[in-house]
Amino acid sequence: MKFSSEQNEVLNTKGSLILSAGAGAGKTFIVVEYLIKYFTDLLDEHKNQSLDDYVKEELRLLCVVTFTKRATLELKERIEKKLQVLKEEDKRFQSIYKNINYLFVGTIHALCLKVLKDKNILRHDQELVSEVAIKRKILNLTREGINILEKNRAVFDFNEKALVETLFSIFNDATQRMNYKDDDLKGHKDYIEMFFLKNTFEIIDKIDDPKKAWEKQLNTLLPILKEEKVLKKFDLLNEFFKQRASNPRGADDISENVEVFFKDLKKFKENFKAFSQIIEDFKNNKENYEVFHNGLVSIFSYIEKNYFKDHTISYADIEYLMSVTEENISLSLKKIIVDEFQDTSAIQTEVIKKLSPHPESYFFVGDKKQAIYGFRGGDVRVFSKEEKNIKNLSLTQNFRSQKKIVDFNNNLFSSLLDFKNTSQTTDSEGGEVSFYDTHSLPEKANSNSLRKIEAMILGDLLNASMKKSENETYAVLYKSLTGVNALIEVLLDKKIPFMAELKINYSDEPLLEILMHLLSMCLASENESIEIDKCLYFSNGILFHFGCKEKLDLRDIEKFKENILLHGVYFSFCDLLASKKISVSDYRSNLFIIKEICFLFKNNKSEIFHFLNSSRSQKIKIGIKKDVHHRYVELLSIHSSKGLEFDWVGVADLHHTNQVAKFSELSLGSISAFRFKDFKSYDFKTPQYFFNLEDKKKKELDEDKRLFYVASTRAKKTLNFVCFDEVSIGKKPSWADYLKMALLNKKTEKIKVTEKSDSSIKQPFIKYDLGIREKKENLSFIGCDVSVSSLSKLEFCPHYFYLSEVLKIQDNDLREIKLFPDFKEKEKKSSLKRGNSIHFELEKYFKDGIKNNNSKHKNEVDFVIEEFSKLQSSRVFSEQEMKFSYKQFMVSGIIDLLIIDDSKKEVFIWDYKTGDIADHKEMYIAQLKTYLYGVSQVFNLDNYKLNASLILIDERKKIDFKESIDDLDKFLYELFLKKSSYFSKNLELCNDCTHQNICSK
């Protein structure tokens, strides 16, 4: 393969390297080729050792860190495909190919989790939980911390909501948590000195012979600005700005340096006035600030001390534990490759260097212009810092976008972004960049009216383009998903297929809303018949909209109340859904969040209701689709579009600017930077808070520009903007303002739009299908993703699948409410623990070649190894993650052992089982058949013989069977057919079913 000069320099660089790869520069391609070059060098260096043993050892010393799970899957797939070709050309690569699972490719969190487990730093009872659970923990610990305060508890009670949100934000970001130290409040003089250090500008000379008023004022001001005593300077400026104007009026003949001075002075004056008010209040109320500061220190320390006492941890905690651990966690890596390095946080970089301390071992790949994850802790300054210490190279050729798009982005962002070398080149001619406006803009336009008109224009453009069939892929990208609703309405009206990300309120999520109304009815007294009637009306309205013919009535409410006493809120709600034959797709926003909320509040009806009611305005992100077949439009947030490309791109919501909440973070960046309110709602704010907020605004403004860059670089052929000339520039610049300032002479096409009357159903009824509907024949209710283990339950009993996978009622849930059957429970628990232990030992053996000869499971492990030795294998994968498609579904799972014999063209899949499996044998065989089908698809094994085995470890038996691809296809088709009859039951298996006590047999 022929590489460019830039690519050749990257591939031939030894030692550490930081690579700036611009948009469309083939970043993933170069990472794969870098790995292949690394593999080639390893094979060339190999001498006497067994090749397989050598390769395994070397691959363990190499690590690739990705930013997302999606990026991990893509990278693994591309490495696999490249090696498949190379092993045919060079037989040595067969060893790399079959042992590639020894190479770690995954996210930083997956890597940290692996190290924490391997080093036994993580307790065995600790489990990863969602944000809802961590928020609940922070809420409880905050209240406990407030309760132990010796004085001024009332002000913390008054600010509890803001305090909890702030502390959750701190503990949800490892970098913030590490930096949140006990810094003391400074004196007001120190803060005034900080202000003048942070707010400097060039001072001009006095004007000789001043005549105009502004010239005289300028000469009065200049000595004040040069005053060296900060307190005197501050007081003089305060007095000056109160009495005098700072800008010349009607002066056409002023010089350029004077004009620049007054422009800087205007900004300085705005900052000074805001700061002077804060510093005055700080001086006069220092005691109040100190009391709140001490209380904040006490509460934070209390949470720190008690945070890990329970079993719940988050991904941020994983990073934090890696950072603070004093154990040697180095993996002695020879090379660590980090993708999307511009979005790495300071803590993550510290962890990476702990894992791989050798200074020549780093290959960092990224693009500072695409650093858009500051809200997750990403810090572009980390990239800039490493550039000073490591060799820098760049990839400037764009292989994605056509010339006119590349030139447009070069012109716009070379001035907008503060980075050098922003320009790119391309060999691809053509492309189109278009701007659209309208004559139909209302006199008093607001954000909603602008979004509506913009949606109409985009709808017309999409309709015209899709009829021409010139483009294959389409996307409209949004900074804020709030704007998506308007375009969805237009696409539905024009019958344009689409997939959309959407942010909705809790109150718009149908199941959350129905549950809230049910709980409201349960809590209402008999005299509150109006409240009950209203809740029934709203609930039935939602169900009616989704085609559910059966209504809720008072009998359902009574049964729901009775079931709560027996089974708790969650299971009673699931029972109600089943009784009305309501199917639920696998959206995270449906039953998953309901289950978590119910368990967190320990089935307390009142607390659950108040949580749902108070959270109705909170947003949750979901996905919907309409008539998606060959060509459709994707409506995405720009963050979700990162790494993607489309033929046709519309960048929407150009006039929207992010608004900072008036009372958001109670503390910002450090303990001395805080604000709070008293019962009179007076807003106290420390000077340090003022400085930190200014820094934050600057960072957000810079990141906002980079977000615009990411959006504008997704297009391959056509890039479209809707930019209204009549909308004036506001205080905070929008993307439309950037376009107007940079492209003053660019003509825009005026599109005529006609206002359409909105006859859609209004609230509280929901406009979109969010995954709730009445069960109908052949209705796909599983959702887009399903696991192999859950799918196999259809073979056991369709209704068991419905209870355990659709309604998400698991064995442990039944144990909690004492509805788990008595049969063999003690043995089952024991078998599960043994099984996990044996699985772990076998995984260590097949992945790392490590065998524990002192293990109490030695005989069981030896049996599996002995059976394995009978096979001649070329490739072995232990605990292999797999994802494949069947019809419109994605099926995923983990194979215990996958063996591919390329010489004999045979595949073997093994599934280890401990204990007695007689009751579930058919279900386990169904799993193996599903895995066989998936492996044949993922590994392209068209002509291979397909074998599978159940390894009965305790019985020392091996049950083998063979399948053809045609038989497997028929099996899966029949298995998926059972999804349309999930109320049917396999009564022969009822006595062995874990869900028999909640089944309506």
C-alpha cells in the first residue's frame, strides 16, 4: 500500500509521538497501520522462542485506549480484517491473528476496571451503578453531613438542592474531585490584586492639549490605571466609573490605538463593576462567608470519608481509585496508544502514565480542534502540555470532504480557532456549501419561531435532495436536542424516513407518567375522587394514543395497591402492564429507570411519587425512528456525530446560544469558590467564584467554537446552513454570528415558507412512539438489541422470556420479595459461585496461560484442559465478546471458548456448565446454536464445519452436536417467531421455572 509522506513519517517514527489528525484525515486508518507496523517489527525481531509464546507475551505489553465502546468495536473489526488479509500473504501473521485477543483494545474505564480487579484493589461486593443511584447516595450523605454541623445548618438546608447537584457534579468527575481541596478564603486585598492581574490591557499615553470631554476624562483615568497601590487604585476606579462615561461619543477622528484602548476599557469596566459589587459584599459579610466555607469543608470531608462504605461505584470512581491508589499498578507496557487524546482529562493522563511509566511508550492521537467533551472532564490543555514534551506530527490531508467544503472550513476556522496549522488539503474536487434564508421571518422572532421556520426549510431541502437520489446518507446536526422536535414534525408531515435522538422531559415519558398517576391515585384519600378521576383520564389518554384498547379502572387501582403490599411498586407496575397486554421495548428510559427508582426509594410510594413529580422537567435522552429502510435522515446531537460522516449535512440551530443557569453550581472548582442564598434570597458570591466563573465561560466559549468545527466537518459532498440575516447579533455570539462576520459577501438563497396549522395531539398525550403499545401479532417488542442468553429463554418458555426480559424481573428481584421458589435454591447459589470461580480460572489459562495448581477447582479445570488438548487449534478466544445482526436485531453475547481451526476449516464453541443442567438443557443448546450462527457471520466462515459442545464440568461429560448454516438460519427464524406469542406458556416446565410464583398460569 502506498502511504503519503505524512503517513510514512508517522509509521516510521520510533519512541513516543503525539499526532494531530484533523477531521477526515484517516485517524483510525493510521492507528491500524501503526499497529500493523508494530506487529511487523515484532515478527522481524523474533528469534529463538516459540512464536506463539513470543507473540502472546508481546501483545500483553501493548495496549490501545479508545474513547467509546463504539470506537472499540470499530477498531477491533478493522484490525481483524487487516490481519485476515496479511496472514495469507505472510504465514507469521497467523500467530498474531489467532492470539490477537491478548491485545487490550478498550476504553480507559474498561482498562482501569481490569487493573483494579487484577490487583484486588476493587472490593468483590462493589458494583457499577447509574447516575440515579450515585445521586441518591450523594443526597443521603449530604443530609447526614448537614445534620452533624454544629452551627448554621439552616442555610445549608435552604441551599440543599443546589448543594446536592454541585457535590454530585464534583464526585462524578475524578479531576474535579482531586482538585477540590480545602483552600482558605483570602483577604479582600488579595482578591483585588488577583482581579488586576487577570484583567490587564495596553495603556496608551496622555493626550496633549485635551479639548473634548472624552479626552479630558481619558487624561484623568490614565494616572489611576497606573497607580501601584491596589486598594487605592480600586477605590479611585470605583469612583471614576460611577461618575464618568468611559467611551468617546461622536469622535470620528480617533486613532486606531485609542479605539482599541476604549474597546478593551469597555470590557474591563463591565468586569470591574460586577467584581466591585461582589468584593464590597465580601468585605461587609466576611463572617457569613467563613461560616459557610467551614460548613462546606465539613460536608465535603464527611462525604469523602463515607463515600465507599456502601457497594455502589461509578465510572468516575474507577478513575479516582486508580489515581489515589498507592500500589504499583504499572503494566510495564512497551507501547500504549491513546485515541481521541484531545478529550482526555488530567486524571486519565496521570493514570495512563502510571500504567505505562516508560517515557518512550506513548502514541497519542487526536485533534485539538475537536476537543468537545469538557463537560465530561476532557481538558484540551493536556494535549497542549504533552506537545511540549513529545515529538509532534500532523496529518493535514482530508480524505472525507470535497474541496469546496474543505476550503470553506479552512477560511472560517483559521480565524475562529486559536490553534496553528488548522488548514487542510484534499485531492477530491467538487462539493457544495449553501446558505439559506427566508422572507417569511416574523417581526418578533424567538427561538421557537426560528426553529420552526428552519425546520420547514430543511424539510424542503431534504425532500428535494432525496428525490434526486444524488446522496445516500443524510444528517441534520444539533448543538441542543431541544430543536429536534420542530424538524420531526416536518419530516412526519412530508413522510421522510428518519432516525432521531430526542431529549424529552420525564413528564413526556409515557411509563414514568403513568406510574406517577397510579401512585397519585394510591396516595389520594377516598374523598379525593376528582384527583383519582383526573389521573385515570390522563393515564387512559396515554394508553389510547398508543392503541391500547383496555382502559384502566378503579379495580386496577385497588389491585395495584394490594400488590404493592406484597411485591413492591416495581413488580406491581409490571403486573399491571402484563394484565393490560402492554408491550415495552428496551428503551433505557422505560422500565430500567423505573426499577432503579423504586429500589432506591425502597418501594416507598410517597417518596417515589414526589421524586417523579419533582423530576418532571428533567430531561432524558431517547432514540426514535420512523419508516427507516434504505435511505433516511439522522437527527443527531453534534457530540453523537463525532467520528461519523454523511454525504449531505445540515447544521441546525445556528442562532441558539447556550445560557448559563442563574443559580447553578453552588461551588465551582475549589472550596473557596462558592455562592449561596439566605432566606431573603440574597445571593452571596465569593470573589474566587467570580474568577472561576469567568474562566469557565471562556472555556465554554472556546469549546462552543470547536463544536461548530466538528459539525461543519462531517459533510462529504453537501454542507447546508440556515442563517437569518435579519436576526441581530446578541451579547453572546451565536454560530450564525460567526458565519456573518466571516462571510459578509456570501449570498444566501431565500426560501419561501408557509406556516402550517398544527393539528397534532397536545399534552398530556405524547406525539411519538417511545416504546409503549398494546401487544399485537408479529409486533417487534424486544427492541434493537438482545443478548444470546435472554433470547434463548424463548426456547424454554415464551412467557418466561416476557417476565424476565421484557418486564426485567430477575431471580434476585424475586428473592428480595420472597417470591423465588424453594426448590434447590441453596444448591443454585452455591453452583453460581463455583461456576464463576471455575470460569475465571479457565479464562486466566486460555488468555494468559496461567494455571493455578493449588486451586480447589483443579480437577474440574484439568478436565476442560484435557478435552481441549484433543483439538488442534490455530486460534483460541476465551470469554469472546460478540455482536452480530439478525433481521433488524443486534444480538450480543460472550462465548466461553471459541476455537477456530483454519487448517481443517472447523469451528468449535464450548459452553461450560456446572451443577445439574437437565432442566435447562434445551435453553443452553439454543444459546450455542445462536453463537454458531453469529460466529459464522462475524468471522466470515462460509465453508467451515460448525461444532458446538456443552462442557458438563461436574459430570465430566461433553455433549457435542454439529449444525449447517441453513439449519441454524431456520432455527433462529423459528426462535424469533416465538417473540410474537409471548403470552403462550410451556406448562411442562412450570415446576422448574424460577418465575412460577408470579406467572398467571
